[in-house]
Amino acid sequence: MVPDYAFRPMSAADLPLLCRWLAEPHVRQWWGDPDEQYALVSGDLDEPAMDQYIVTAGGAAFCYLQCYELTAWNTGFDAQPPGTRGIDLLIGELGMLERGHGSALIRRFAEDQLRQGAPRVVTDPAPANRRAIRAYEKAGFERDRLVETPDGPALLMVRD
């Protein structure tokens, strides 16, 4: 049975939790320096082109998800349909990894974005991040191509 995921807007009160998650080895492996990432994520709290969520399952917070307008950042994704949304996430609670939560919550969130009028949802995991790529594929994303982003090489994945 798939848990009932809730996507609640992140607030400043969630920053200590996010700080803890960013320091976890399994998150740091793909997100990089926790202090640098914390500064970026906390700095986006008031960014109108960025929606940030804390994802819960059964009322327990376990994931950070950000959804943004591609036009607001230099993504290196080339031209995408107007209104395309980009997403990134991290599962902060180690015990929630490899249990199907990533693909299930990604599928639900992407379907909600498409239903609300986004023509496409994209993401850009590191090419070596097999866990993330597998989760996005299970959620209906397709591999598009390797791209060069400000953070380095990435695999552009799309869901229409």
C-alpha cells in the first residue's frame, strides 16, 4: 500500500530539519557541501519562482522537494515548452530509502503538476546516481540526454 504523501510548503521552521538532512552522508553524496546547500535552499524561501515542500508520509517528515520555473535559472536544459517545471528532491531519513517512496512521491507530484497545466516536468540527476534515475524512471520519466549544468554533468529526464 502506498502511503498518503502530503506536500506541505516549507517554512523557516523547517530549516533545522533540512540542515540535519543535508549533513547526512547519503544526502551529502549527491547534494554536496551541506553548508553551501543550506545557504542556497534557505535563500530560496522567498524566491517566487521556487516552490519548496517538506514531504510527509503518515504525518512523518522524510523528504525535501523543490519545484521551480526553468526560466528562473540557467539550467543548461536548452529550450523546453513554456511552463515546464523542474524538480529536485532528497530523502533525508535513511530508513525511508529503497522502499519505493521516491518513485511513488515523484509520480504523484509530477502528475499533480501536469494536471495543473505544466506541459512537462524535468529533473537532472547526476549520471552516476542510479538510485535517483531508477526512481524517476519508475515515476514515468524518460531519459533525454546528458547536459552540462552549473553543477556539472547531469542526465536530463522528462515527463510529459
